[in-house]
Amino acid sequence: MPENSSDVLILDIDPVSGPLMRSLLGEAGLRAVLETAPDRLLELVKQHQPRLVIMDISFPEINGLDLLRALKTGPETAATRVVVVTEKAYEFEKTHAFKYGAAAFIAKPFNTATFAGQIKQVLTGASRDSAELCKRKEVKKLYTRPETDLRDGEARLTFWGCRGFGAVLPNEASAFGRQTPCVSIETPTSVFIFDGGTGIVPLGEKLMRQGGPKNVWIVLSHMHISHVAGLPHFACLDDPEYKISFAGACGGEKKLRQVAEELFYGSAYWTARRPKAEISLFEMAEDTGEVAPGVLLSAMGANHPSDCLALKIELCGKKIVYAPDSELKPDPYALESYNERLAGFAQGADVLIHDSYYMDQDYPANAGKGHSAVGAAAELAAQADVKNLVLFHACTSYDDNALRQMLSQAKDMVADNKWNFNCLMARDGLTISYKASQQG
């Protein structure tokens, strides 16, 4: 180490905390130099080669996290250990500080009695590195949660969110609910969730309150905001007892991992925090796989802008198909139209949950936008010979009377054509239970 080097270089513009840190380290026998000009940090580290840099990340004209990243990626400075000491100690800043290479993160105001000892630990390599700091902590179980009320061979389908985000949020209440897409299928051993719209928030609260299976699958039809907006607030993510598997379309604008990082750690979500649950990510394509004993999950590309999937789950002798964003748009020039492919995918389903965004008279003006009319959804249900059709994702500008008209129109089509399936309008809280003895 050069003669003019120091043990610690402190970068802090605060007139109190900077001198205080230098004094505390001096009393502990460490040589510390204080610098108050952020734009000189890289130059000084190259020149003096300190063993450690202590730096704030809150400066008036320079982004401190960018400065940290530059320090840890520069060929002459990357090996320098860095401790972030800052008043801006939100989870976003902490997560990104570790991501960019910080060895430790200390919030201001810090404990003057232990501060020098913490710094010595980092210098000696005895401190926990960023990866260790991010590990889940073991949490003792303080109470016994009730077991699930479902028995072997039983399943429960629940709608937690059925609408979308419009240009503006409606002011009026709706008997059908206003939450964005989220549907759950519960079994005695697992919970399968289709989409993570705002409806997943009350679902998470219910699971935490009532307990039950800790094995959760969250399968995302696509990454549009109305389908993922609730994920950062899903309560089960904060419970280390949960094992949560995320699955969704791969490719397109963003990979699933990138979406997850933005949702949980991105600045667009001010409450973002690192999940404590055990998380796994699975990218999906058109395929079928067993995701739990006796549970098959299938995917088919859906006719909607961006990488979008129609999903099918087969369990407990039942088949549920979920196509929340799916434009039924026959192509007379295709050897096999999208409608025919989707009808084959949904053939014989116990429940078909399908995009019914528009009333029939409104569809022509909106053709090509990625959503279906209610009449087209009913025709698909007949073609696929399903038992129940749930009209889903109705236009946010429609009031309750319009939704009732849509349901009435679908039922009239069933009656007029002598089709053999039931029609329901999706609403928040709608539940369909399947008992082991049921055959249809």
C-alpha cells in the first residue's frame, strides 16, 4: 500500500456525520480520510488505494448508486470494499447497493458505540457479504395455523379480480367488483393462482389469515400492468414458510426474471422489498407439464398484443381453462384459425374463463385491439363443448347494467341455439367448489 494511503476513505457531505465517522475510526486505531466532493471519489480511490470506502449515496448533483456501481466496475477500483452509510435507507436503496457490490449497508443515524467495530469486521473480512445479508432468516412459528378445509379430490375456484385498468379509474362502485385479474384454484396441498392483478392482494390476506397449503404457483398469462400490479403486495411473499413458484411467458419485451426484479425491487413500486418466501421462476412456452402430483398445467399462445398465454389446469378430475386476454378473430385464409386451436385447447373443459371485453355492438370499432366480444366467447364455448362459460375481463367503462346485458345476451344465445352450457358473469368473490363425488 502506498505511503499516502489510508485504511478508510470516507465520502460524506454531511457536516456532522462525516467528521464523526472519521473521529470514531481514529479512536479505534484506523487511518481515515474525509472527502466531501463526490466527483473526486474515483480519482482518490485510484490515487490512495484505501482498503475500504465508506460512502453516502445521497448527493445533490450525483446519483450515489451510480457512483457506487462505477466504483465497483472500474478495473482499478473494483477490488475496493465499500460500506454504504446513508439516511436514505429504504429497501430499494439497500437492495441496489448490494446488487452493485457493497459489502455492508448501515442506516443513519448509526450506533456510535458499535460503528467502528462494524467497519473493522468488513476490513478483516469477518462481516457478512451481500449474498449472506440477503438470505432468508429462520423464523420461529409462533402459532399453529388451521388446516385447509378441502379434502382429497376437492378443489375450489375463486375469482379475486375480473376487470382491467382503463384510462381512468371509475368512481362508481360495482356489484361485480373493480379488482384486476386474479383467479385461484385451491386444493388440499397447493394453491394455483392465475395472474397477479390487484385481486391477489385480498387473496394473500385470506391465505395468511386462514392458513392452508404453503406451496403456491403463480402463473402469469402476460406481463401487462393490470395482470401483475398486485404482486408486490401479495402477503405470502413476506412469509418464509411459503414456497412460491412463478411461471409466465418467456421472450418478448422482457424475461420473467426481469419482470420479477422490477416488481419487487423497482422504483415504480415504492413499497418494494425482497421477498422472504422461497421463490422459483419458470419460463413457459406452448407445452404441458406436471407441476404437482396429479396436476397438469398447459399453455397456448393467445391472440393478444405481447407474449400472452391461455392457460389450462387439470386436477381432481376437472379441467379449467383461463384465457383472460384473447381476441377471437377468425382468419379465413388460415389452415387452422386461432378460434379452432383455442376450441381444441379448451375441449370439454369444466370451466372456460374467457375474455368478454366488449358488447357485440362495440366490437367492430375495436377490432384488432386484442379483446373479444361476448357473442364470440359464447360461440367458442359451444364449439369447445364446455360445461360452464365465465365471461371475464369486461370493459372498465361498462357499468353494472351493461354487464347484466352482456350476460343476458350470452344466455339468450345459448337458449336460441340450444347449446348445453351455463353462463356466468365473473365477479370478485365468485366461488365454484368441486367435491370428490361430483362428476360434472
